[in-house]
Amino acid sequence: MDPSFEQIHRRDRVFAFALAALVGLLAWFSHAIIDLFAPSSGIVSVPTFIGQTLADAKRTAARLHLATTVITTATSDTYPAGIVSKQRPLPGSSVREGRRIGFVVSSGVLEHRMPDLRFESMREVALDLARAGLVLGTTTDAKSATVPAGHVITQSPSPLAPVQSHQPVNLVMSSGGARGGIVPDFTGMSIDAVRARAAKDGLTLGQIVWTPLGFGAPAHGIVVRENPKPGSKLFPYQTLSLQVSAGPHQSGYLIRQAHVLLTVPVPIGSTPDTRLHIRLVVDDATGSYPLLDSYALPGQKLTLTVSAIGTSSLEFYVNDHLISRTQLGFEPPAVYDEKPPKGTAP
């Protein structure tokens, strides 16, 4: 019996569906083969943007049909301001066109002021370097007549120089050298000759008092007295104070010269770059007068020679707060009188 019209129609529909499925399968398989051997042009390998200016990085990304965004800015040890220092996704990553690339842009190399490490021990050095974000470089030893063993003589970079984070700091450390012994007799020598002799012998001179001795006095600049006395024991790093004649035609006040070492304090909440207003005021027989009015950084050391007349002191102010008062010299009032007070024996 011949198949009916309905059976033939059903068979044709099944054949059509099978043929369509076969064509779809062949199309999918051919597309997969093409993708395997010839990837789609919509896939991009992310290049390295690090080290480029932000403008150049954006132009490069645009040519590759990639979008960009600045995630944040941050200080950098390597890249100056405006340079891409990091990126996401990382270089070499495969992304589709239109993917957004995130940039971290440098706000500049972080700089500090070099702390003043002179006269500090290694423990103090380690603390100061850690606070400033610096690292210890090389250390060498040298003899010193003024700096005790184990303390800093000089440093590189020098105090207050601009430095970058993690920069190495090289130090010259004292291995000692100041020796004790017997105090030499400098009386009758000129102050210039004494200074030269002291430098040669590794002695440290302390306070120098210029004394007006009146008629019969030695010539100007001649040493008349020293402390400790000649022949006594001189301990390591002990200073030698001298009394020097102001000349045979001078009378009146005593003039003192003192070497002063001051360390600027580190206020709570300050940073290594905080500028502090400092003042040094001398108060002596002539009145009160400013010796120094300037600015300094926390931890900075000030070394200077102060000359003062008679009873005198040195006041140290930071941001108008009195930090210390140092007595430079004291003389009884009678020293300043050219004549003895009335009622006293001549």
C-alpha cells in the first residue's frame, strides 16, 4: 500500500529538522576551529603602562580600544609626579576590547630632611633613621678628640639635606682618641699658640675668659690661669678652661667665651619637616639681647660660640616656649666696681 500523504509529510518534517540540526552543528564546529587557530580580534594583550606619563598611557590604551581610570595617586621611591607606577590588570594579561585598565599615578618621590645624627650613639641613630624612613649605609671609624667612642662624628648626607625614603646614610663613628694625662702648663703662652698646641695634642678647650687685669697685666691674649691647674690629672674628654689677659690697659668686666651644643626638641605630633621657630637670648652685664632668631627642624643640633660679659646666661626658646636656661658665668658685683665700696678697707 502506498504511504498516505500525512505519513510523507511527517517524514519530510523530521528530515528537515535533522538537516537543520546538522547544519547548526557544522557551523558551531567550524566557528570553534576558526577561534582556535585565528582568535577573535576583540582580545587584547595588556601592554606595560608603568613608567609612562598618564597622558601617554591613555593614548596607548585608546589605540588598543581599552578604557582607563585612575585608581589613586601615591608617593613613589622611583617615579616622579604624573608617571604611572602601578596598573591593573597586570602587563601581559589577555582582556577583551573595552576593558577598563586601572592606574596608580605617582604624586612624586617622597623627600625628607636629613636628621642631625652628630654626637648620637648607634641606638639613637637607629631610632632617628626609622622615624625618617631611612636606612643605615656604611660606617667607618675615626679617632676624635671631641666625640666619645661609639658616637657619630660626621654623616653623609649632611644634616638637613633633602633625602628620599629608604636612602642609605653613611656614618663616621668615633673610635675614641681623647686621652687623659697631665694638664700642660700654658700660662705665659698666647691664646693662638695654646689653640694650636691643644689641636696637636688632642686637647679640647672649653670656656675662655678674657679678663681685664689693669696696669701691670700681661699683654693682650696671654694665658694667665687654667682649669684644671697645670700638673693635675686630665680625664678623657675633659675640657680645659683658660683665663686670658685682656691687656694692660683694660679694666672692668670679665668677658667669657663658651662653646654651646643645643639640640632642638621634637614636639609631640611634629614631623621631620616641621619648621620650629627658635630664639637664643643672652643675658649679661650689658643687658639682654638676641643672639639668634631663626628656624630649625626637630632634632637639629646647634653648635656655636657665645661671648658674654660678667654674670651671664643663655636662654633657649622654641616657638616662644622657654626650653632651657644655661649659666655661662657668675661674678660677684664687686668685680665690676673700679673702687671698693665705701666703708671697706682699700
